[in-house]
Amino acid sequence: MERSVKIVKNEMSIAVKAAKAGGKVLLAYFKDQNYLRRAREDPSLQTIVDLASEEAIRGIIQAAFPDHTIESEESGMLCVRGSEYQWLIDALDGAENFFLGIPYFSISVALCEDHDKPQIALIYQPVTEELYGYSRYLVEFGGETPQRMKSQGGSESGSAMESRVAWYHCMQEKQPVRYRAEYNLWEVFGYQEVQQILLDHGTFSSEKKPSGGLPLGLGMSDPPRHCQLGRLVSQALTPGRLGELRPRLVRFIDEILEAAIGKKRMNILSELAYPLPVRVMGELLGVPPTDRQRFEGWSYQLYRQMLGVSELKKDEIVGYMSELVNERKSKLGEDLVSALLVAEDDGVRLTDEEIISVCLELMMAGNMSVTILLSSVLARLCRQPKLYQALRQDPSLIGGAIEETLRYDMSTINVWRTARHDTVLQGQEIKAGQYIVCWTEAANFDERYFADALRFDMRRSPNPHVSFGHGIHACLGAALARLEARVALERMVAHCPAMGLDLEKPVQLMEDLARFSLIQALEIAVNDQLGHG
């Protein structure tokens, strides 16, 4: 072993101590309703708790390891010249939940060697006192994926998912629709109620200002504008156009898999889940292959922009798309941009701004949805090889595997709506202008519609999850994401008799994006026997 177990255990112990110290700070502010109210009114006050938690965490780490560099989200980097080791701190992950008084937020602490070699990592949830730890050296942490650690009380807590679902079931039974007076908003937990709100756009509005100055698109507009936009887009983004992509998808994926089989391993993210949707989107929009890398970066930035966790240099991407639209005006092609230009509804056509908006939504929804969906389903199949073998024996289950992954792993925790006028829901009077928080993840685990909801079941039918939304605001990239995931799995089971996690390469996770644990690196070993399909 490159480093002694004693050293790594000490580092893990310090990381746990630091995370719990930060957790105490978070809980103190979380219980202060006056601070939460003021911070919601004045977002500039929100950094106070972040900085206070960071200070507590950094203080403990710095005292124990004065020769280590420490980098944190709010305070930046405390550099130590010549240091081989770097601590990475996110002192408040889940800030939106925190300031809404929702008890689901966490602290992340990691130690890397030479910036790119993870040594230890942990996630701590202060409210439930859950700890998830990873180490490439310590056997008790499995060496490949975060494992639950002992809580302060000495017993092992249930998983974060189990804890959330237990709370959802409690709310669905006792308060399926409840008013939060301190925030003047409503929360909805039941599947039927969530579905009703998502469908009733006449009562519950999703209209909001465009993010970061980007054009207002389908996802952020309401009827009648939304309906006309939808009709125009549907003329261009037809099932036939998506079907035409299938042969190219098969070719792209087979090239990737044959290369992986040749070297007997593959990084699912960097070799498949990232480049595949970017290449497909480039084909769909008619973008030159030389711009695929820029498109990959833009799609990720668009997703972060939508979540409000970073600012996008919007002029660059909007400018690029404007040039593309102008090129197609002078010479139409067979691509989606050309089809959007000629689409017409009762004499009305899409404006240049609207075409750019549709393309940007597809880049975000199409690219990132596929990346997260593919990485999620393949990670599960690697960890549960019996599921993969079941797909090989019966490929008709592939659709079910995709839908169950969407239900189980791909739902955002909640979406927001605003009441257009006074209304009644489950006997509760909701006033015009009040916010409604629809707990879509809770809806996906409602036992009245999903029996034994905590069980991952590829044969679950029907599976009417709301992970891609519902009604007129369903995800624009849903059909494309399903197609790419289906073809990828079809080719995987045809080419690879077996696959599994490469135990020599740890799974690396990026920051939580709308609850999704976006995997940054997932190395798998593939069987060297090439199947036929």
C-alpha cells in the first residue's frame, strides 16, 4: 500500500470531526427562523451560514494538517507551497432546501493527492446525522463506492433514500397537502395531487423569468404562447426525425464499445455518456463535428445555470446559435434548425430568438438527461450484475430498466408552481400568488401507484413516473434521452457478455445537480468476447 492505514484512518477521523463541526453550525442557523426569513428576502445574507460552516471545518483541518492546501467553495483556496495534498470542502450542499426550511442538505469533505487522486471523501447530513464515507485504502469502505458509516449514536442509520421515502410516506398519509405559514407556500406530496398540478396549467403557472438573460423557452412559458410554440416545435422534432437517428446511434455506440472491448475496460462517462449525446445533438442541429467539445461544455453550463449554481457566458453561446440560424436561412439543410425555420402554425413562424431558445433547451435537456440517465442505469447494472444478465437474457426488459431508473434515480426532488387564482386542492384553500412546491420524488414513491416503491423493479408496469414532468411542460428532450439510452443498452447487451466495476478505479462523483449524483468517472471492465447483434 502506498500509504499506511493508520495515516488514512487519522485523516478520515479529522474529516468526520470537521464535517460534524460544520454541521453544528448549519443546524444552529437552520433553527433560526428569523435568519432564514431575512436570508430569503435578501440573498446576500445567505453566504453568512456558508462561511461560518466553512470556518469551522477549515479550522479543524488546518490545525491537524497545517502543510495541506484547503479549497472551499466560498472562501477559495488556502494554498501551501509544495503541498501534495488538497482538501476540498462544500460547507452547504443543498442551499435551496436549507433556506426553505427543508431538512435535506449536507456537507462534503474530500482529500486528494496531487489534485486528481482521491484519498478519502465523506458526505455528512446534519439533520439525520448520516455519514457516507469513501477511501481507496480502507477495506471497511469498500474501495469503490461511498459506504454508510456509524452515526454518533453508534448504530448504522438507514440510507438517505430510505429516510426521505419514509418521510414522504408519512406526509402522504397525514398531510398530502400542507401549508407552511412561515414561508407562505404550500407543499404537495401525493402522486395524484402532483399530477393534477402539473396538468392544470390554467390554475398553476410555471412562468418565470429566463435564467441569466437566456431566451424564454417552452419550459418557462405558459399558454397560449406555450401551446403555439409547442405546435411549431412538434412539426420539426417529429418521431420520424428521431427515428432517422437510430442507425447513426448504432454506429456511434458500436465504435465506442469495440474500442472498449479491445482494451477490456471503459470509462462510461468520458467515453460514452458524455460524448454520445453531444455527438447526436450535433447531428440533430447540423453542428460541425469540430464544435462538439464546445457543445459539451455549454450543455453542462446550461444545466448549472438553470439550477442557479453558476453563471453562463450567455453571449458566446447565443451568438454561436444566431450564426447557425443565419447560415440556415441562406441555405436550408436536413437538420432541426432548418426544420424549425420553416415550421408554420396559422401563418405564424418561430422567431430567431425562439429557435435559439428551443435549441438551448434541447442542449440542456437532451445532453445532460442522457448523460445522467446512462451513467445511472449502467452504474446500477455494474453493481447488480444479475440485472445486467437479466437484460441479456431478455432484451425486452430494457425499456423497463430505463423507466425504473427514471423513477428511482432521475427525479428532481421538487418543482415549483404559482397559483394564478384562488383554488381548492384536497380541501385546502390556496390563494392567488402563493407558491406550491410539488414533491415529484415523493410522487414517484407513492405506494398507492408504485407498490413496494423502494424496490428497483425492471418489470414494473405501469410505471407512470413524473421524472420528465407531465402535461404540456413535459421535458422537451425526453424522447431523445429514451432513444439514446435504449440503443446504448441494446448494443451493450449485444456486445458485452459481462461487465462490472473496475475495482482498481474508484467511482468519482461531481456536485449534486438537482439531487442527481452526477458521476464524474466510472471505470468498468468488459468481457473480451465480442457478441453478435
